[in-house]
Amino acid sequence: MEDKTFQLIKKMTEIQGTSGFEDDVREVMTKEIAPFVDKIDYDGLGGVFGIRKSKVENAPKIMLAAHMDEVGFMLSQIQDNGMFRVVPLGGWNPYVVSAQRFTLKTRKGNYPVISSSVPPHLLRGTDGQAKFEVSDILFDAGFDSKEEAESYGVRPGDSIVPVSETIKTANGKNIISKAWDNRYGCTLVIEVLEELKDMDLPFTLIAGANVQEEVGLRGARPSTHKFQPDLFFAVDCSPANDLNGKKDTFGHLGEGFLVRIFDPGMITLGRMRNFLLDVAEENKIKHQYFVSKGGTDAGAAHLMNNGVPSAVIGVAGRYIHTHQTMFNIEDYNAAKEMVIQSLLALDADKVNEIIYGK
């Protein structure tokens, strides 16, 4: 991986922005994609997209969408002793939340905060913590009282976001970061737009990132309605299930990008699946099939308007929705090449073939 790409990954993954609080991510996305598009446009919830207009009359519209939000928390209550109760924004395994560093983002400033945990010393002679929920975990910014916290501008509704440094593994094959779900897609959109900047496309390209995916695929609906694409491609990260060496699980690091064929929110249309497989095989791009228990923005987009054929070009990440995700550099390169080659294979005839079979 070129150092330029790693530095972009580092920049995008270390930005802090959870669902409903994507402002910092959107600012960087806007600056990064602006040089490669004709204009920047936004939907009403804050999704940002660059528009590359085609010179072809009545050209189809293709939408390439990441999402900006990462999982985090919202402060729901300030206790009298200055501790915070929170609600999760996105899916969290409660066993990975305790004893971690976060940033509390308020109108007056950003403050360090940690999630509480119980030392083993205090569990002796008890039943331990056999079962607990995220709501049981307090967050501690070091304030002595509710009044002191409020004097620093802390209010219910403030966001709390993980802190983590992005680094490479010793063998240089993998990267460890927070928020690869889904700054993967944000990074890829930026690099794809740069790659295509000097090409005349036979379609109008709408490429950018939605908001609030982690809380129910909310941002994809208004953006798909606003831009009215003929085809929709989501670029998103999915959970790897390769820790035990089993070959019959979905999502293995180093096995290429993910061809998602099914999830609870979308069955990939046969003609769309065949198109993706043809592109991958003709260009010898490493890929693996993926069946998921979770959804992506494609699940929301494909039901919008009169129905929008949609697909997901994804990558697998170990330990997603935590402070530390591990992902494979070559999987990212394969996904990037797949998106580029898929776009280069599209024109009005191919779009009509995918939609109508002719």
C-alpha cells in the first residue's frame, strides 16, 4: 500500500463522528472530494456527495455511497456525582465497552472521558459480572458533581466517541484502527474519484457518504430520494468471522473484497450479482461471497423511488464496532479496483440490462 493511501486511511479513521454527529467527517470529506467533482451537494440530514456530470445526453445516474458515522454513545443523564449514563449509537457488545478511552464532544469543547469498569479485587466474594448491559456502564470525565460538569458545557445529548490511533501490524499486511466501519467507504470514495478525475464517463456519478447508517440506515433514504440514481453501490465494512480457522464461515481477511449476496434487508438481484462476478472474474480481482446478519445502506436504497437495483462492494474487518478493528490492506486494494472496474464497465446499455434484463 502506498504511504499516501495509508495516510488517508489514518486521517479518515482517526476523525471522530458518531451517528447524528458527523460534522467533522463531513468537513473532511467535502475538502477531499471537491477537487475531483463538478459540484458538492448535501441532503437534508447532512449526507455529502460529489457530482460528476456526464457529457452524454440523458445519461444514467450511478450512486456510490459510504457512510460517515461510526458507533459511539450519546450522553443521556448527568448524575449528581458527575458521572454519565449513556445510550448506544449503533450496535455495541457490552463486554468491549468498559475501561476504554473516549472523547466527550460538547458545545464548549472536547473532553477526555473513560468508561467505568469493576476491578477484580471488588468482585471477590460476589457473583461477578456474569451479565450486564451498556446501560449499566457509567462514563467518567473526572467531574466531581453535576454542577461542575454543566459548568464545562456538558449537557444530555452530547456525543461520546472512541479514541484510537491507526497503526500497521508488524508484517505490514494489516492495519488496526477504529471506525473502519465505515471510513473504509469514505476513503475508497475519495480515491476512486481521484482515479477517475480525467475520464469522461457515460453516466453521471454521484459519490459521497450518508449519515446515520449505524442507527437504522437512515441517511440512505433521503439521499437516494434526492439524487434519484438508476443504480446504487454501497461501500461498507462487514464483520470477519475467521478467528477459528474454519473455512465455511463468511468474511476472511486476505481473501479479497466481499460479494454480498444476502442480508436481512436485501437480496442482491441476480443480474446485479452476475454483473459484479463478471467484472471481478474478467479483471482477476480477488473476491469472496458474503452472507450477512446485518444490513447496509443498500438495503434502504434499493426500496426507494420505484426500486433501485443495489449492491455492496465490501471488505471484512475483525472486531468491528469496537476501538480496534483489524483489516487487510490487499482486501482494500481489491475493493478499490473492483469499484473502479465496475464503474468503467457501466454505460446506458449495461444499466438497462441490469435493471430490465435487456
